[in-house]
Amino acid sequence: MAWKTLDQMDFAGKRVLTRVDINVPLEDGRVTDATRIERIVPTIRDILDKGGKPILLAHFGRPKGQRVDDMSLAPLVPALEEAFGTKVVFVADCRGPAAKAASDALADGQVLLCENTRFHAGEEKNDPALAAEMAELGDVYVNDAFSAAHRAHASTEGVAHHLPSCAGRLMEAELSALEAALGDPKRPVAAVVGGAKVSTKLELLSNLISRVDILIIGGGMANTFLAAQGIDVGKSLCEHDMADTAREIAEKAASGGCEILLPRDVVVAREFKAGAPSETVKAENCPPDAMILDAGPDSVAHVKEVLDRAKTLIWNGPLGAFEIAPFDAATNAAADYAAELTAAGDLVSVAGGGDTVAALNKAGAAERFSYISTAGGAFLEWMEGKTLPGVAALE
Ligand code: 3PG
Ligand code: MG
């Protein structure tokens, strides 16, 4: 790896400016999913144990350069204190005299949380002046926010140029897991790519066909691929204007030796509603007045066959309309099977993306996967083969 880890840094008596991603769901002032908070605990504990003083920089929501009360980080203090097992002091800015005074005054063993970096317009512009002011709060910089590393912002990128920098434990874990899945993986590698639209995942599909051995396409985007083969998909979600693109991807995959798996049978219904009456038909037999909402049992059997052969699996996106039963069946069955193979030591499985993690949690499979990323956009961009500015800045 081209970047340092916590192991190579000296934190004793130092103010450790630490970029974290605690962009967690909040309802009525309470954290409803603390995963991102739990995942940064090893880094915070490590810094504290080495005598460092963690000064946390983070964004929350998208306040667009304005102070928006609803997007203050202050309500997160209790959840952070519980997770870290120590006092968390809050300061209402991430730059300037108050923040500087708070970082200088922080007692040993405590953590300082600075207010939402995105309250300053300079954050998203990666303003060098703001980055320099942030850098005054620390002696060294740790980036543990993989899930924000696709943003070249002052707190994720700019500040790294001012201080000795390294990756935190979560950043390290995320990058190692992704490297194991796409960098130098055990082959064959299978990828599940689902979701509504081909258009939003074009770069992803194009990159994956040259990197993986088997590409399993599910969700709405599978309909676009079916339609591109001349199959009538009735009222299904489908981007007919992407037919040429879908055909090109399929051709490139075939010539490059990447096998593409499309549903063989599908579950169709007349309305998009939980419990809507449904039937299973061959993929080419979708009734004109029906829509495809899930892959069928034959398709799932086919996916299982492929997973039996695969040594590595990377998963982004559900296979069907997983939010509404019974159209979560294919996603649940495939996820459970991948989890079983992983638990048996036969598969390395990595998954990421907001919807994906929700789907795998719903299927009860997430815990048995080798690695579940905390990232949405950053996971996708990494899978697309892009350089993440927040990671590059550590090199
Ligand atoms: C996320 O929640 O995906 C990250 O925190 C990044 O947030 P953003 O998409 O608003 O940059
Ligand atoms: Mg996002």
C-alpha cells in the first residue's frame, strides 16, 4: 500500500485531526443505524491508546455551505460517547479561534467533535484556505472516511497536504477488502450488479466486464438487457433508449471472456405493490400488461450454480424489487446462498452500496459476508476503477 497506517505514526501528546464519516440516519434526534459510528471505534481507541487526542472532522447531510440547524453534528455526541466509552467535547465550528482553542484545550483521553464541515462553502470547493485553517487544529491527519473519499473536499483531500497523514483502520479495512475482491482476487470472480437503471451504472458495467469472469445482472437493468435482445418486457421498468449500449456491453463481455447472466425466468405482477398477485414466467414470456419485479426460481438456481464455481463475489444492487415482498425472494435466496458459501470458507464475498446493504441485512445475510462496506458512492466509484481523491491524497 502506498499510504501509511496508524501503526507507522507517533501520536503521543499530539492532536490527531481525524476525518470520519458519521453521516448516519437520525430520527427525532436519535441515531437509527449506528454502523458507521461503530466502524470508526477501532481508530479512535487506537489513537487514544497511543496518547493522541482525536479531533474529529465530519460532514452531515448536504447543507450546501450554509449553517443549517437540522444538520448540526451536536445530536450525535451521546451516540459517540457511548461507542468510544469516553467524553466527547463538541465545538460549533471546524475552523477558526473557537475550534483552535478547543483543540488546544482538549484533555487527555477525550475526543473533540467539530461542527459539520459542510457549513462552510469552502469544504466542497476544496478551498485551500479552509484546508489550511482545518490543518491548524491538528499535528497529524488521519483519514478514516472511505465512504467520503470519492469527494475531493477540504476535509478529505486538501487538509492531507498540510500534515503528516495516514489511513485509519476502517479506511484500511475497506481498501483491503476491495483489493481482495477486484485488485488481485481468487478467480473465478463473479459480480452481482442490480438496481433500476443501466444509465447510472454504465461505467461500472464497462469496468466490471474487463475485471470479472461472470457478471450477474439483476433488477430493473436486467430488463433493459432483455429488451435489447428483442424480448418484450411488457410494462417493466426498462430504458429502451439504452438498448444499443446494453448490446455493446454484452458484445464486449462475450469477446473478453466475461459471462453475462440474465434472468431465465421472472416473477411478474400487474401492480408495484407488496403482496400484489404474481406469476412466474419464462423471461421471454412477460405478458404485455405485466411488469417484471423479480428473478424467478430457475434464475436463482442458475445464480447458485455460478456461485458454486466462483471464488470471489462482489455485490452491488438487489436482484428484484426487494423492498416489497414477495419480490425480495431472489435477492434473499441468492444472498443467503452466498453467505452460506462464505461461512463454509468457499467464497470471499464483498458488498457495498446503500440499497445493497439494506437488502443483505433484510435477507439476514450481511453478517456472514466477508466484508460489508460502509460506503455507497465511494464503493461504486472504486468498482468503476476510479481514483478516489481522499485515498490518493494519503499517498
Ligand atoms: C454518504 O453518505 O454516502 C457519504 O457520507 C457521502 O455523502 P455525500 O454523498 O453527501 O457526499
Ligand atoms: Mg451518497
